[in-house]
Amino acid sequence: MGGGAHQATTATLLAWLSPAFPVGGYAYSHGLEQAVEDGDVRDEASLLVWLNDVLALGFARNDTILLHAAHRAVMAGDLAALAAANEVALAFAATKELHLETSQQGRSFLDAALAAWPTDRLSAVAPALPGEVAYPIAVGAAAAAHGLPERETAAAFLVAISQALVSAAVRLAPVGQTAGARVVAALSPLAQSIAVEAEALTLDDLSSSTFRLDLSSARHETQYTRLFRS
């Protein structure tokens, strides 16, 4: 595939945000493993409440704002703004494990996109992100470089977050696959509304009200038996 024009479509997003894309997302639960251990998440209803807050009040909303910021920076050709947004994204990770989660997936995503979906524009953007890259920054930058719209990318990204965390919950066993599918379906309208809302927001609007999740993540670092890295 050449390094010039590339016709990206919705199918591109499906490929990038698939569990098969080599970012290692299966290894992370974003504190959910500790929440199950503590009994905060124990069934379908409690999982839905937990993930609803994750999307509306926590890192998923912030990641969507950051994705939009990266997308806008690339579209404007402002590599300084892109680098600054990445610094903020990395600093916003509340714990060591959450920092690892976003930086490892972000670096892996950008490297895979450069290798498998190369374009001149993405190659020009890459030098602004030479080291650690937050996952939403990588996705937003790649989407802009391929001409994918902000809102569609953000909505797909949020649904993918929901699916990844539900998959973790299924493996942790408080819910089965059918219950997990119901949770993803219930969260999809919220994902769409957050994607729309975040279009009008900036880095000044970053905030988080999921203190219990942050505590779970910090405690997970010393959890005795673990399936996940976060």
C-alpha cells in the first residue's frame, strides 16, 4: 500500500477498534477486576451502573474530549497542540496502572496504524508523538490523518470501550455473554450522546468524578491474584 492517499471508511474504524487490533486491550480492565473483587460489581445491574458512570463521569468522557482535541490539532496541522494534548492525557491517568493502560495501547495503536494504514499525513504527524502516546490521542490523530469524522470516530471509540470492559466482566464471571450484550446495548445511546457533547468541549472541560474507580485501580496494584494488568 502506498504512502499517499488512502480512502478510509467506517470499516477502517471497525478494524482499528476491533479486539483483534494489536493494542493488547484484552489485558486491561481499568480497575474493574478490583471492583469485582470488592463486590462493587457483582451482577448485570451493578455492572451497568458502574460502566454508565465510567462513560458519563470518568475516563471515557475525558478520553473522548482528548480524542476530539487530537483530531482538531491534526486537521489544523498544529503539531504543538497535538503534543500538548498528549501530555495532558498522560498526566490525567490517575494511577500507575491506568497510565500503563493508556500509554501502552496508544503507542501500539499508532505504530500499527503507521505500519498497516500508512499515509503521508499520518507520517507527518508521528514525530509529534515520539514516546508515550495516550490511546485516545493516537486514535484521534490517526482518524484525522485518514479523514474520518470526529463524531463517528468518538462514538465508535466509546462503544469499543464499553465492549472491552464488558468483555473483562464476562471473563471475571459476574455476568454471562448475553447479559454483557445487554449492557453494551444499554450503553450505546449514552456513547453517542457523549460523542456529540464532547465536540463542543476543550481540554479545560476535563474532569472526573469516579473516585471509587481510581481507588480500585490503586488497590489493584497489590491484588493477590490478577487476570488483568489494570
